[in-house]
Amino acid sequence: MKQPIFTGSAVAIVMPFRDGGVDFETLGDLLDFHLENGTDAVVVCGTTGEASTMTYEERAETIAFCVRHVGERVPVIAGSGSNSTENAVTLSREAERQGADALLVVTPYYNKASQAGLLRHYRTIADAVSLPIILYNVPSRTGVSIAPETYAALAGHPNIVGVKEASGNLGNIQRTRALCPEDFAIWSGNDDETVPICALGGKGVISVAANVLPAEMHRLTQLCLKNDFAAAGKLQVELKDFCDAMFCEVNPIPVKTALGLLGWRVGELRSPMCPPSAENLERIKTALAKYGLPVT
């Protein structure tokens, strides 16, 4: 029986940049912050980490750094998706060489693959590595969504262990749970859907909000995993405004801006990402103030 890579809250960690490269000193400080505040796993080189703007060499160095720094205290999950199957295989093999515990593989973007194409894409990647793979379904960013029936077919592969579900389609998630074996894990990919997805048997969340509120997102998932959905639902509602503010512009613009306001040296967003509008900057500041976080 397959085991989930983690249960609880995994942070989709932002990537600090400085002088045209990755700021490993700040990245180490961020990792320590998460380890001290209960984060259950780290996802590096994902969408929130601006991986699409990083070179292959930067990605390899960053994964290796995270693996060394975390030191097996929590799983390190490496983003290795691409809209090219061949490139995704290359990235996945390199992440495995650098010591990642698992892979997060987004659906191929722009190509708008058919369900048959998705099956071939994911099976090719899974056959090329020995690491467990978490699928990533985020149709708002990629233009394609994995169907429940496709999940059921992919769940039979020994290396495909679950999915980060960010479709916002709870009906499809229910159908996925009904069609897939019990050991096919589902993690929420939307912070504000953590409780409902956990109520459907989900194992936690891969979180953007955890970059700023790691202890709160850990607590939220622990309440869910203990089946205390009354308390979890109350906390989810309390976090709603903050979660919404972290998506007032395209991720990771708001969350990286928030960390900068809190004094973290996360550096600038890499083009084509850009700073938020004046209106949304005030919204981010208001969200931080509501949770008593000191803006510098």
C-alpha cells in the first residue's frame, strides 16, 4: 500500500533572488522559519517559487541546497513539471539525483493535452524515475484539467501516489475519491479549500499562505486530521480574508510582497512578474495588519 509523502501543511516556498541568482542565505533562513513553525514538508521550485524563470542549473542547485539544509527533518518535494514531456523527464531525473524525496509535476501548460496525452505524459515521467510523484492539477494556470477517470488510471502506477488539487471543482474531487484507491492521496492546492478537501479524505494542503502563516496552516491541517472539523472550519473562515489577499494578483506576487513587507529579503519578482498595484499593495498590508504581523 502506498504511503502519503506527508500529512499536514507543505509550504510552496517562495524563491529569494539577489544579484541575478538565488539568495541561499535567505532561503536557509526561510527553511529554518518553517521547520520552527511546524511546516510538515517543503515544496521547492514550484509555481510559487518562480521555477519557470529559473535555469536548470539554478533549479538543481536549489533542490540540492534544500535537501542538505532540511536534513531529512521533513520531506523535500521538488517541482519538476514542464509542458514538454522530455524536459519534465530531465528535470525529474535531476531532482532525484539531487536527493529530493518526491516530485510535484504540474500538468503540461499551453499545449492543452487531451486526457490520453496526460496519461502518456505522466506515465513516461513516472517510468523514468524511482521517486514518488504527486500530480498537480491547476487548470486556471495551465488550461487543462485532469479528469477523475484519468486519476483512476494513473493511480495504478506504483510511482504515482496522489495529486495536489487546485481545480476548485469539489464535485470532481468527490468523484476522484470514489474512483481511486484509498492510497491515492489528495492534497488541497487552494488554501481556502483545505477543510472541505480534508473532509473528503484529503491529507492536507500544499500551501501558499504558509509562507507567511506556517503555524496557522499546520494547525488547520492538524485539526482536520484529528477530525475536529468544527474547530477547523472556524479557523478556515478566520483565515479566509488572508488567503484571498494572497491571491489578489497572480501568485506569487502577493505572498512575496507580503514577505518583503515583513522584513524578509526575498528580492524582486522575476520578469514577467511585477510588483502589485497600489490598491492591492494596501490590501496586502491590511491583511498582514489584521493578523498582527508587523509591516516594516
